[in-house]
Amino acid sequence: MKRAGILNRHLAGALAELGHGDGVLVCDAGMPVPAGPRVVDLAFRAGVPSFAEVLDGLLDELVVEAGTAAEEVRAANPEAAGLLAARVPGLSHVPHEELKALSASAKLVVRTGEARPFANVLLRCGVFF
């Protein structure tokens, strides 16, 4: 049994398979999940687990070189916008429709129970050296 970190075996296993340049979409409960990527659905109830909790857990385990979020997050969800700006390196913003299209290229989708709008980010994995 793992001592710490991400304990969900499906998520821990999926993270171990990621490589440099792979995309990980961390999304709220309302984001359309594209066909194709592996999905780990953590949503339990509205708001549980939160986008912030899941993002922080993933950032503790992954090397992230950049991220992409929806422009709309700034006005519709300032709390999520601030969280992303503070924690995701190389963050860029695109229209939400473009983010949805880009999400099809993700290798992994992690769905949270977040119930506030535009709490979504497409992370690009980096390399630890």
C-alpha cells in the first residue's frame, strides 16, 4: 500500500504511464469528456472532490511545463482563475470552445465533482531533468 500521494489506484496507474508532452485534462463535472482519452472519474457529489483539491494533488505528483484554460474562467470563476494563475506554469487562455476541441488530444481526463463554471485546465507534462 502507498504511504502518501494519490491513493486512487486507477489515477495513480494512469499518471505513471504519462510521458513528456502528454496532456492531462482536469475538469469540472460539466465539461464534456471527449471520446478517446483514458478517463478517471473522481466525481462523487456536486463539489466533491473540488477542482482545487484534485489540481493540487496532481501538481504534487506531475512535472507540468504548461497549461491551457478557458478565457471565460476569468469572469465566470475568479477563484479558479486565481488558482490556475498561481499554480500552473506557462498558463495560456483560449476560448472555451477551443479548449473543448484541444481536450480530445489529452492522454488522460481527470473529472472532478467541481460544480462551478470553467474549472478546467489542460496540463502538458514536462520532464523532471
